[in-house]
Amino acid sequence: MTKKIRHPQYEVAVIGAGPGGIAAGAKLRMSGIDDIVILERADDVGGSWQENRYPGIAVDVPSTTYQYSFARNPNWSRFFAHGPEVQQYHADVARRYGLYEKTRFNSNVEREEWDDTGKFWVLHLDNDSIVTARFLISAIGAFVRPKEDAGLPGADSFQGKIQRPTAWDYDYDMAGKSVGIIGTGASAVQIIPAIAATMGSLEVFQRTPVWSVPKPDFVVPKAMQAALAVPGVSAAINGVAFVVVDLLLRLVSKTPIRIFRPVADKFDAGMIAGYRWYVRHVVEDAETAAKLSPDFGVLAKRPTMSTGYLTAYNRDNVTLITDPIAEITPTGIRTRDGVLHELDVLILATGYEVFSDPETYVPGTIVGRDGFDLAEFYRDEGLQAYQSVSVPGLPNRWTLVGPYSWSGTSWHAFVETTADHAVRAITETRRRGADVCEVRKEAADEYHRKVHKQAEGVRYYLCELNGHVPTYYRNSQGDSTYIRPESFFAARRRTRRFPLDDYRYETTGSTSSVPAVQSSAAPIAQSR
């Protein structure tokens, strides 16, 4: 069927209308590329902010850093904005750049297939329709899909109310009910203090404790909003934050491993001892405080910020359960000590499938040139991609959140960086009059060797020093492909200035490379 298609419907397709998809769409339009379509599985833009509407949801970095460089917002109402305001920000940016008109909502892409005859991508949707595009940008994000399976026996047998962070039912009144929550990750840390006061009882089932420090949140005064509206002020504040992160990443990636090891050991030991002291002074019950104190480093799992999380355990109606769960029953949770915890409501805050795990990629769903299967490649060769965005065998395709991509900064900063890479490559392909752009295998292999070497310190920290703790920073292959082991500014510079001939360019019906022209690619137009 796909062989009969002579020309693609669109020049560029973007999968996902979350922060990454909005960045890609805006960057494409700013570069004069308007023949685009954004395919979004939900009914609105925003990604996780559209999907997650649970009690207490808010950003865990200052609002001034959680925004696009081309769409700065001086009017955040709080220093750590709440979810509805963050969602509204993304919707406003999408409208400003005309992305709603370019988006097909309720369009879930199930399979990506490269048509080597026509030199374009065929995207199979879950309603049996297809969309074709010359170029493809995957902006699915880090958290690909919620874990539907809690991984516990009897999970489907519970007859009470089940709440999930990604599908919260506000019409159901939980006040006075017996509530249990499985998980103590970032979502749970926000949910627990938000609901604790009104529950009849709240039992928290913890597998691994979490680092949680006070969140210095406050209502942003008008004077501060006025200052942030002055051109350059917000950018300067973000710049300072990025410099701090930059120095930390540079320290990790540049320090010889023989020096890094003892320093990391002592750093973790000191931080663990200090945090135990802090928890003991916040949580009244000594036994509960001990259970809430991690025995792993502060950077081994995603640390959280909450002023109310630890103090919630001082409430008489909140209980921490650390006995392992044996099964979920029709009426509650049975732990391995034999106790049945009867519940009216069960909250499953069990997390997401993330981009850095090879299991997230299903065989047969992303198929490129000559039957190249991304899932099989990641399974056999490990997660890798040139500049974290492109893989040999997948022409005309870029991923905004790929292996070794997160640079420790805000989400928007790094998806802008990877979007710049994709748009620059597409722009260069068009300028050369080519139809196909594919990263050269030798360039991709050389990049992977380099980034894998730079990640030596990160791997030691996550896979050896803290190898006993479950974390999505370390994948099932024992690698730390979540984190980009170089400074943010270096990553941005490489992305914006990568050698154009690290890609090869083809015309339709030809396997020979299009020769490079003399001038460099046109810069990406941006509104700062």
C-alpha cells in the first residue's frame, strides 16, 4: 500500500505536542518551514502538563527557568508555578506560533516506517490511517508512556477507586476515605501533602525513600514581575543557573576517574549523613525518620522539592509502610508480613516508561532503511545516537529526547538545543536540493565513543557507587544514557555547529551524496 504513494503529504511531521513538540514547531516556523504537521495523542498541547492534573502538581525548578528562550514569561504568579499555569503557558506559546492549526489531536502514532522508494516516512496511526512526511522529528519526550502495569500480583482485582497521576478523577470525593498510595517518586511527593489533611487515613507504601528538600515557593510580587519584564533580566537569571549546572557537569565529565571516585564517595557519605540529621529534626517519630532517610547519594535518583512532604508524616492519619507488597486484593493491599491494609482508594504513582530504557522501544515500531529496527539496534548495541538526535539507518529522522540528551538544565533549554539540531539539518538538506539526510555511521560511532568515555564518572556514580538503588538514571543495560556528560553550553555549541558533512545527502532515486556547496547553512531565525 505504501509503495503507491508518490509524494508525502507534509514536508515535516512532528510526533508530540508537549514542550519538545512546541519547540520544534516554533523553530520550524521561525525558519520558514510551514508545511508541517504535529501529531498529538491527547486532545490538547502540553504533554505531561496536559496529561497530569493530580493534586499539588507544580514545577520543581524555578518558573523563570521553565520556559522557552524565545517566549519568556515575566508574569508567573508563583516562583514554582502550579500545573494549570504551566499548561496555560504552553498553550499560549503554541497559539502564538500558530501551532494549533498545524496539530492533529487524538492522533496516536503506533508505527514509523521509512519508504525507501519515495524517500519519506509513513506514520501508521491507531485508527488505521496513515500520515506521510519527508522529514520526521520525534518529540515524544523523556516519559514515553505511563506504566499501566504496577508490577504487582492482583493489581486488576482491586474493587475500590483507583486514581492515577495521569488520569485523576476530581469528581470522586476522597475526603474521609481510607487511601493508599504506591510510590514515593516526584508525583507522590506532591500528591501526599496536597491530600493528607482531608483523608480519613493515608498509607504510603514505600519501596525506596526519596530525597526531598524544602521548596522556597512564594507568590511573585508585582515588582519582581516588572523586573523580569525588562529585556535581558530573565535571560541573565537563567544564565547564572545554567553556569552553575555547567560547572557541575564539566567537573564530572572532565575529572579523571581516579580522582572522581574518592571525591564522589566522600561527597555522598557527607550528604547522606547530613540529610539523615535533617529528616530526624523534621519528622517526629524516630523510626519513621529512619525509614525516610536514603542510603544512596542525592543525585542517584531524581531529588525532589517539597515543604510539606516530610512533615506530612507527623500527621496522625498518615502512616509509612515499608514492608514489601505481597499482593493487591479486592479490598486493599497485603504486605509480606501478612497484614491486609484495607482501602477505599488506591493511588498508583508507579511512574513511566522512559526513553533511556531499551525495553521502551518495541520491535517493529520504528523501522528505517533496509529493515533497520531501532528497538533491535538498541537491544543489541546499546542506546546511542549522534548528538543524541540521529541514528544511522533512520534517514530524515531526529529525536529531541534521545540517548545522552539531558544536560542537567531545564527541560525547555535542552529540547530547544536538540530542536535546533534537527532544524539545521533539515534546512541544510533543503538548501542542497537533497531529499534525504542521514547521519554517517562513522560520525555517529565516533560521537558515541567520545560520549561513552565522558560518561565514565556518571556511570561510576550511578552504576557502582549507587548501583543498589533503582533509578531511571540507570537503564537495564547498566548504562547511564539519560544524562549528557558534558556542560550545557558545550552541548548547545556542538548542536548548533555540528559539521554539516557528518550527514550525507541524497537526491530522490540516487544513492550518491549531494556535494557540499560553498556557503554554510542559513542560521535558524529566532525571536529572543
